[in-house]
Amino acid sequence: MVILDQSFPNVITVVISSFSYQPRYTNCSLKIQQDESGHCSNVPRNLNMQKLQNRYLFPEISMREQAHLRKYPNEKIISLGIGDTTEPVPEVITSRMADFTSSLSTDKGYRGYGPEIGSKELRKAISKIIYGDMPIKESEIFISDGAQCDISRIQLLLGGEVTTAVQDPSFPAYVDSSVIIGRAGDIEEGTGKYQNIEYMKCLPENNFFPDLSTTPKTHVIFFCSPNNPTGHAASYQQLEQLVHFARKNGSIIVYDSAYSSYITDDSPKSIFEIPGAREVAIEVSSYSKFAGFTGIRLGWTVVPDTLLYANGFPVIHDYDRIVCTCFNGASRISQEGGLACLSPAGFEGLNSRINYYMENARILVQTFNSIGLTAYGGVNAPYVWVHFPGSSSWDVFAAILEDTHIITVPGCGFGPGGEEYIRFSAFGNRKSITEASTRLKNFFKRRNHCSSPEPCL
Ligand SMILES: Cc1ncc(COP(=O)(O)O)c(C=O)c1O
């Protein structure tokens, strides 16, 4: 049956009314552009994919940005939205990658596949330079093409039967990959929460850390520090509590330290600074924000050999198997760059970029303070988390975009706890940040004096 969708004149809605072999798809509805040819295969859609909410957050924002550009083709859009790095990678790093790349054109220098888990040299360097005194061995480090890919590989490792807790708000990949692997259950109308996921509220009222005395026990706990989007870095005492909680409940913490290089106070940079974490935690980390490798792609995951399943089997052996089966090793060129990042000159160059972004964050925090808005973060992470009490975050996103041509991220995109908040990214060049600051100050000054019947933001 084919129906013309009245609300979208270019769209035909195809209602697949019966699949004799797959009755659960009776109400499946696909939207196909009329000007594209399409053919329905006999392959049923993965039910877990069907459970994902709308689009992934960032493509949705990008779609709205495109629509805004069509409406205002002459306006200069400033993006404080997606957390992508903008400063060039230090030459000392790219030149090492370039030399290595050139050597691939020689008989002597050519290399094919590398070890699936990454070069020994890089694993050794990460163990020594990043983990230092922490009890992390080179053999427990798996080099990857980035933290997001590792999160999905960890989901594959743990499977669909385990129970999961996430910080609310949190980086959307934890929930979405839990949905895809089939452990999230259905979404609850009204709350926007998946039935089988435990949402641990982490907002200013609880100092961005869940009340563990009332948090139900789950098999897996995703925990990110400094957290994206709130920018909050958990303190040593908070992480001690988390490790204690996981040990008591027999849970595994999947700890995301993608922003640890932005920590400026004495908050731990790794879960493995906490005694007892080796028996309960996997750590996922990344070169993306640390080294501007968002496009180059490089990350790593630590699976301690002391972390065991309920039956005593070491998790590391299964993770090794997943990596060897589902991944064939990070690019040798990226790994070469990864080594250069860990050299003294590499570190120095990267630190200056990190300081640059953190100065941007300071400018943004000051902007919001001067407007009288409450802003969090911006001290241990390049994100500023601003509260708009009583307002829907998509409405605030839309109002800011319409008036200031600035792209932000609505807090609700990070979970129901993010409603009423907006995340501002401090990645960007200084000129855009100061221009954004001026536009925001003018906008909120006008809004604060508005006499509209609509609530002022
Ligand atoms: C908390 C967090 N983890 C992981 C990632 C993804 O990192 P990667 O680029 O290494 O895949 C991001 C990206 O924004 C992030 O914010």
C-alpha cells in the first residue's frame, strides 16, 4: 500500500501491511524520497534500530544548521555546538606522520597490517607516560581508532543481557549503543527514558554525582569524567565511592576519560588512580580532544587482567577476541602521530592548544556570569553548561540560533536530565568566541528586558 504523506509532499509513506514470515513488522512504515528509486528487500529491520530515538543528536543539529543557512544565507554562523577541535595539530606531530607515510612508498619502509591491539611501542608509551605510577601494564592497553568505536566494541563484548546505568546527562553514545545491542528495552512515553536503563542524575543539586545509596545495582555503569556535557570532573572522593559501589555490587565501570587532559584541578585523570579500580573498571580514552585527532582517529582502552566475569574468566581475553575479530588495528600513520604526541615537544604543543581552548571556556563562563545566567563547567573541560530554568532546551537552542546565529547543543539531547540546559563548546578560534560572546550578551540583554507574553529565556 502506498500513501502520499500530506505533510511532506515529496515523501511517499510505504506502509508494509504484512510480512508473512515476520508478523512483528506489520506496522512498519518507511519514508522514501519520491525522486529516489527504492526497492523493498525481504530483510526485516533490526528491531533495536527501530527503538532508537529520532536521529542521533549531532546529525539533527547539523540539519537545523543547514535549514538556518538556507533561511539566512548571508549570516555568519558561529558553531559552539559539536565538540570538534579547531586548532591545527602541532608540526612536530604531523611531520612524524608525514615521514612515516613517505616511508610507506619505499621497499624498506613499507608495512602492512600491524598488531590488532596496536603497536607495542605506543602501548608502552601510553603505559609509561599517561599512566605513570598507576598500575597499568602495556599488555592491558588496546590501541583503537577512537573512544566512540571502543564504546561500541565494549557493548558487543558485554552483550544484550546485562543491565546498564548511565549518568544523566551523558554523551549519547552510551545509551544509543545500549539500544542497538538490545538491552535498553522500550522508551517510556513522557519521561523519554529507556525502561531498562538506570539514569543516574548528575546535576548541580547533587554536585554532579549520583546518590549511590539510592542507585539500583546494575551490571555495567558508564561513567565519564570530566563529563560531557556538564564539564564536571569527579573528585577523588566521588570516584572512591563509585569504585566501592561497583565492588560491592559486582559491577563493571566503563570509565570514559576522553577529556582528562583538560583537568586543571586535582581531580583524578583516570579511574585507575583509585585503589581497587583494577578489579572493577575498563577505561576508554582518546587522542581526539587531547591532540586534535578527531579526524586522524586514535584512542585506547585499558582492560586490566584482574577484571573477571562472574565465572572467573578474564574479561581481557574476550576483549582481545573482540578487537581481533571486529577491528584490524588502528592506522599505523595515526599510531606514529600518537607516539609523537607523547614526546616532550608534542606534549608542549598540545598543552598550548588545551590552554587556548580553556581560555575560550573562561571567556564563555564570564559572558554568562555577566548576563546573570548560571554556568557550570569550563574549568576541567572545554564545555560550559548553562541553566535556563523553566525553558525547554530545544526552544532555547532555537531562540539563540534565530537571533544570534550561534549553534549550541540542547541539553535534553544528552538525556532527560539535560532539559533546561544548553551546552556551549569552547572549541573554536578566539575571534569567533569573542564575537559569540558579544552576540550572546546583546541577545540576553534584549531578552531580559523583553515585554513579550512568552517567558524570557
Ligand atoms: C565523552 C566522549 N567520549 C568519547 C567521544 C568520542 O571520541 P572519539 O573521537 O575518540 O571517538 C566523545 C566525542 O565527543 C566524547 O565526548
